[in-house]
Amino acid sequence: MYQLRKISYRSTGLGLAVMLRYPLGELQPYVSAGVAAVRVRATDTTNFIPAGQSSTDTRTAPTVGAGVAWHVGSGTSLLLEYRYLRATPRFSWDNSVGTTVGDVPFTIHAVAGGVTFTFR
């Protein structure tokens, strides 16, 4: 069995989500769901000939999230949220016997926090 050597991946995403909020006084929990466009570039080291090839693919991916906003003052809130995304880009590599095509599923789990300011 052949084991692949290192392949580096670089991804960029842009998403659109719908949020449902439920105000509970100073706390405001919310959930979100949407879709993201994810562009992934994979750069090979020495698995294929010629070495150092790159392959890029753009796919849509579902995304979901949940979080809470805590209103700490007039127009100021602290946020804590979790986001999930799963994408499966398809890469194509040249080699000595033709072209190798493969799907590479990956999952992103992200926890984000921040501060929001509202100006009226």
C-alpha cells in the first residue's frame, strides 16, 4: 500500500447564513444555517510527477452554527459562537500513467468570540 506524503491545503470561504435569535433579557441565544462557497488549493510535495503540482477546486458547503450574545452596555455585546462546515473539493494530479482525481472531504469546527458595537 502506498502512503501519500505531505500535501498542503489553503482554503478561503464566503458564506451566507440565516440567524434565528431569541432574546432573554441581557442574553440572546441564536442558531444559524446557510451555505458557503469554499475554494481550496492543494499543493503537492513529491507524490506525483512532476513534483510540486497544485490543484484548485471551489465547492458549496452547508454550514451551521449556534451562539450567544450578552448585552453588557448600551450598544455593546460580547459574543461566543460555534460554527461547523463540511466540504469535499475534488483535486486532479498528473502522474506517470495519466491523471489522478480524488475527493478530499474535510470538516471545520470553529469557536469564535468577539465584541459588537451598535451605533444609532
